[in-house]
Amino acid sequence: MVDFLAQSTPTGPEFGKASPLGLLIVLVLLAGTVLLVRSMNKHLKGLPETFEPEHPEPDQQADDGTEPGAIAIDTDERKPKTG
């Protein structure tokens, strides 16, 4: 097996020359990259400039007086009801 691999290595004046198939592969990859970039730009143009809500009043009222990440717990609801 090793002898076969060693013999199939090209040497001489033809060694290292590119084939037309290699050029075709490079051109196909280049065309695919151009199409992907154009598609990405089209989708990015459709996004809004900012993702902030237009009317933040309801969210702002809920956030007033709270710390980021804190959860308010109503202790009255945790007490068992008697009656």
C-alpha cells in the first residue's frame, strides 16, 4: 500500500500545475459567496434600525422601582388562608 502511494506521487514538469476543474471549483465557490452576501444584505436592510419598543410606557411602569434580575414576591399570598 505504501509503495503504491509513493509511486502515484507526480514528479517532473507536470507536478504542481492546476487543472481546469480546480478553476471551475474556485469560480463556483466565488459565485456562491457573492450570492450569499447579496442575500444577507437584502435581509439586513429589512431589519429595523433599533429593537427598542416604540411605546415603552407599559414596560417602564413594570420596571420602576425594581432591581435588574430581582423578582418581587408578594408575601401575603404565601400565608395559608384560614377560615
